[in-house]
Amino acid sequence: MFKKKDERPYFVFDTYTGKNQEPDFLKKIDAFLEQFNRGDIIFKDAFKIPVSRDNVKTSLGHLLSFQLSNYELVRSDLDSKTRLAIASECLNYINHARIAGVVQETESLTSKLEECKLTNESLKVSIKMLEEEKTEIENKYLKVMKNNEEYEKYINNILPKGKGKR
């Protein structure tokens, strides 16, 4: 089917699902970018850490920013060797930044919003359950009141007039 080894698509065959899957490191980069774009992580002092690439001195922040941008540009090119090369280098700089303590988690408004949405859904379920329970209790109460009225009528009918009336 493929004439050369280099012509194969860059997927990993998942024996469990029987489907081709993206390599895990691509998923890691996508997850990292998603966190970064949501504001869940920041790079603290990344531009203060000197690094060199191709004999050019720059900062880790510049290289990481450059690689993340490059990855986003080639992200949709599923069979590209370039994508994998950029992704591999991008992951290298992400790991470098993590090791250097530059990547820090934040509590962004987006994360808080998602948490609130989950809490809201949970509360909606609780409200529905409580409303059902309330309806059940009200029905039982009405049944007890009806039984009480019938009991009162019964008592009033069997006792002599004037005695035992309530």
C-alpha cells in the first residue's frame, strides 16, 4: 500500500478499539494548549530563562511561544511529518518549562464557570428529587387528612348526639 516507510500516516493503531489513534504526546500538547488558552496555566518568568537554539540566544518564553504558535498552525495537518517534528519540539519546551517551574496553574474565570455549571446541574437534580419527595409527602398528607375526616364522620355517626362531637 505505502511504498516507503515515510509515506505512512502518523497514527498509532489501538488494539483495544481497533482504530488508529493520534500519538499520546499530541494529545498532551492539545490539552496543554487548551489549559493555556483557558487561562488555567501561566508562564511565570519564562522570558527570564535564557536558552539557545541553533546558536541563537533567546528565552524559554520566546521559544515556547514560537513552538506553541507553530504547532497551532500545523495542528490540523494529520499526516504531516512537520507536525510531528514541531509537536515533538513543542513538548520538549513544555517539559523544559515545567521542570524550570515556569508553568503555574491558576484558577481562571473559565474554570470557575465550568465548576459553577457542574454545581448548578447537581443542584437542579437535587431540586427535582426534593420536589418529587415534597409531592409524595403532600399526597400522603392529603390521604391522612381524608382518612381523618372519614374517621370523624364515623365517630360522629356512632356516638349519641351531643356526646363526643369534636
